[in-house]
Amino acid sequence: MSNYEVLDNVQHCDLQVAQDLRLNPQDGLGYVQVFPSELDAAHKEYPVFFRKNSDTGKFFLVALLADAFTSNVYLKDSKWSANYIPLMVRRGPFLMARVGDELSLCLNLADERVNKPGERLFDDSGTLTPYAESISKLFSAIHQGHEQTDLLVTALSEHGLIEALEINDKSPSSDGNLSGLYSVNPQKLRQLTGDALAHLNATGLLQLAYFIASSSANIRLLLAAE
């Protein structure tokens, strides 16, 4: 069970965080959320798709990590085998939460990485260490990423470019299929003309759409890594 507390330079002055890479339980295992700013790097290594939030119905981007939603072929012995590590993996046992009128960095004290030999959060003067500062900057990128995702989804949906798909895998280790995934239709993408094409290109969203569509080719690499 999680136990998040707002970082405090008195209460948490001596805490250290081990630098193990893993996914938080609430993030799932077979996929991890990614953001538009990551697509240039992520689409070269992961199959990237859309999923829908079961509560809100809103689309969000994910990098697929296995051919089942219960495993992760990239994570072994706390080491990540891909060259690019998504922001949501690098965030570790931290969370940004609204406390009153401000967003505050919080730490999950129940996480196994907390209070283990690793990086300190505060120096002897009570100032955030470079490690803790880097986590704050990471969450700034995540916050912007949610807004960027909404813009991308809105634009692609307006032109009917997002479609449902299902990946069927008959390998013995697979659970048979991955449902609830959506991608960009490459044929419709190529058929864009006029104002639609000009707008997506001018805003940089066209390139992102191609990143998503082309990333499907990475499924074979993922299956080979099983």
C-alpha cells in the first residue's frame, strides 16, 4: 500500500532513494505511459499506441513493454535493457500532488527503494540535492506532456486518424491478444491534403503521428525479446 508524504527538509533530511528501475504498481507492467516529447526517442525502440482511460474515456499514449499486460521484457534485475527509458519509469517512487494551491513533490515511503543506500534528497543545509531537483524537472515535463497529449489526440481525432486494433500473438508465452489498443491509420495519414495536412505539419503533430504509426514495426523486436 502506498504511503505518500510531501517532501520535507526536516522530516526527510536523511532519507536516501535507491536507484532501482521498476514500474510503480499503479502503472501496470505490460505498458508505460509516454508523452509526445518522448516520441522521437521512444518510437525507435517501443511499439507506441493509444489506450483509453477507463474512468474518463480519454486517450493516452503508451509504450508497449511485452506481449501481455502482466509482464515487461525490458526490465531485468532492476536494469532497463532499452536505450531510452520513459519519463514515467525514471520518476521512481515520487508523485507530484496538489497541496492547497500548489503542486508539491511527494515521496512514497512504502516503496522498497526508499530509505535504502542511494541518492540523498536534501544536503546538510536542508537544500534539495541535484537528484531531487532533477525529479522536480522531470515532473514538469510530465505535466506538460499531459497537455501535449490532449492537443495531439484532439487534432488526430478531428481527422479520424485514430483507430482501434488488436495484436494477436500465438506464442506459448502470450495470453493470446492485447486488446484496448489504438493506433494512427497510416493510409489515412498519407491521404491528408489541404488545410488538414498544412495544420498538422505546421504544429509538428504530423511528425508525431508518423512516429506512432511507424512504431508498430517494433512489435517484432518486442516479441523476439520474450
